[in-house]
Amino acid sequence: MNEPQIKDIQSIKKILDDHKSFLLLKKSMFFLRPILRLIRVDVNKIDGAFEKLKEMEPQLIKLATIPDKFNDTFAKHGWIMYEMMDLEVAEKAILLAKNDGLESAERDLTDYYTPERVKWKLLTMFGVKAFWPRMDLANKALTDYTEERYHACVPVVLALLDGMVNEIHGKRKGVRRGFSSDEADLEAWDSISAHSKGLNELKRIFNTGRYSTVADQITIPYRNGILHGMDLGYDNKVVAAKAWAALFAAREWAMKAEHGLLEAQPEEPKKTWKELFSVIAEQSQVKKFHEEWTPIERILDKDNFISDNNGFDVGSPEHTLAEFLLLLKKCNYGKMGNYLSRYINGHEWKAFPAKLRGIYCEKAFSSFTIVKIVETAPSITMICGVMNYFEKDILASKRKTIRLMAETAVGDMALRITRETVWRIMDMNVIDNGVIDDC
């Protein structure tokens, strides 16, 4: 019996099937074009969509073939493919392994995990509720990674991975099973990393029994050997990079587990041709945005007080924050909940008003002056400024950074450019919690 392939998961198979359907439609356009013109369809736009489809074809082929090739080549060495990994990097590593050897390929994969890239990928971990309380420790591990203190970084990242899986597994099954447990099943429907060739295989390798003291350098983060003091040569970048990569790969399983999507889901209704053309155009726009995006910092050159008549663009992060704070000023806790990220409190958004009332009952918001706005990631914006509020009739001020996330209407992470994007605040208590900033 043939081994299941990543290329056969539903999301990849669906993209390939849609691609074939478009190719069939393109062949029919010679006959359809006059009819479409008669019913006033803009055939020029359709032709443009076909051109974009042609441009996307090499990427679709890579999407279908690279994940399986990558795991077949590298899984036994402690690397697996996951949704947010760069296809170009994976493809290059496969070629390097074939032409120059494994050591060259691993060196290139390790270099991919720069401190800046790890920092960005850590921001995406906000999509996992179980990781929220672990973020502070993760940032400390990132500092160690940046300063090349791999001896300190590696055990922490492995512990964070184990704890995240443990917490999610316990809430789902009632029995705690961490990444280090043989009984933890990290397979999920329609997933690249949580495929049968992915996380479970990686878990098996990481958790290999290590029963003798080894002082020589190792290249795989053997969890048992490192945490039990048997593998002493783990203090190197390749082991640290593999630990980070495993954490980011597990994010895919964790998000599906928290949203109840580990099992097969009913098939979605087939899209109309109009919807499919729209999808192609949007995918092309998203790809271009990802490739060209860089962090942006805007220093505001004049006072920008949050006020009833603020001039912020509707739909912008600063407009969302302004509306939230104005509702806070009026103690309208019911409506305030609509502006909070659905990742807070495990999506229990109906409980937001009561929680907000408890947080702010002894404080009275006065004003907030925006000093700068930093777009730190495609889905994250940080708004820095001065928070003024009354506590027991005494006016207090704090410099604050308030974090907002781009989400869809139902609370999934989105990009700042997509049509469904709404901005939501990532902390209920914007006065006391969040980041204290020296802006």
C-alpha cells in the first residue's frame, strides 16, 4: 500500500483541481468569448486572470511536490515542512542535499532561521491561545538565540513546545500528553506539518532514548538527552534552529486543535467561476504583498489625541483603537467586546463585557495621545503613545504600546490588505497590561 502523500491533502488537491478547471475553461474561451461579450462580461479581465494563472503555475507545481520531497529528505534529520515555511528555501535545500550533500543543505536551512525571522514567526504564535502565557519566556529564548546563547535557548524552546501540546491535548482529551509523550497524536486532517509524514515523525526523532553521556556535538535536539543531561554537545545554532522550526511547525496542529479542525470537515460548496477568478486575483495580490512587505514605522508629527472627532481612516488600526477607547470613556463595555481579538480567553467573546467591567471599574480613562504607529508584521500593528487615566480621582500617565491584530470577521488571523480584514485589540486591559514603551 502506498504511503499517504502531503500533495493529496484536501487544500493542496483542491488548488490543483481548480487549476485544471481553469485550464479547461481557457481552452474553451475561443468559443465562449463572443457569448460572454453578449452578456456584458469583461473578457479582458478574464484574460488577465488567465495570465496570472500562467504565472502561478510554477508555484502550484512546487506546492504540490516540494513538501513530500522535503520531508523524505530531511525528516529523519530533524526538519519537516510546514505551512508558513518558505517554498523557495525548501526547494533550495532539496537541491543542495542532492548536489552538495546534507551538511550544505542543513547549513542553508539553519541560516534561514535568523533572529529577525524567528521574531516574526513568534508573532504568528499569537494565533494559538495556549501559547499566549508562554510568549514572555519565548521572547527571552529569542534574546538568547540572538546573542548565540544556544545552551540557554534550546531547553526553553523544547519546554515551550512540550507545554503547548500538553495543555491543548489535556483540554481536548482530558488527559495531558506533551510533545514528548509517545501517546500524543499530532496528526491532523488537511495539514502539511501535521501529516503522517510530519510532526509525529519529528516527535519520534526528538524523543529518541539517550542513555549514555555524549560530549560530542549533536545536530538534532534530542529532548530526553538534552533535558536529562546526557547530550552535552547541543550548544550550537543548528540544534537551536531545529527547535524553533519544530515549534513553528506545531503551530499548525495547535491552531487546528483549538478550533476543532483535527478531523475531516464537510466539503465546501464549489465556487462559481466568478468566485474562482476573484480567488486567483486575491492570491496573487497576497503573494506580492508578502514578498514586498517590510516593517513600517510612522512618527506622528503633531498631537493625535483620541477624540470624538478623530480623523483616522475608517478600517485602520488607529481608528479601531480610537473607537474602543471612546467606548471605554462611556463605560460601554457591551460594545467594547466587539473590538477585542477573538484569541483572547479562548474565543469566549460573550464573556467580554463582564470581564471588561471588572477590569475598569476602579479606573476612568481620560485620554490617549498617539506618538507613533509601527507595522511590525503583515498582521500586527503596534500603536505607541501616552495613556492618561484617573485612579481614585488621581490623574496618572503611562507610556504604552497597544497591539492590534488583523483578523477576519469570525476571528481568524488575516493580512492587513485582505478584503475581510478587521483590526482587533489583543489585550483587554490597555491601561495596565500590554507593553510599556519609551516612545
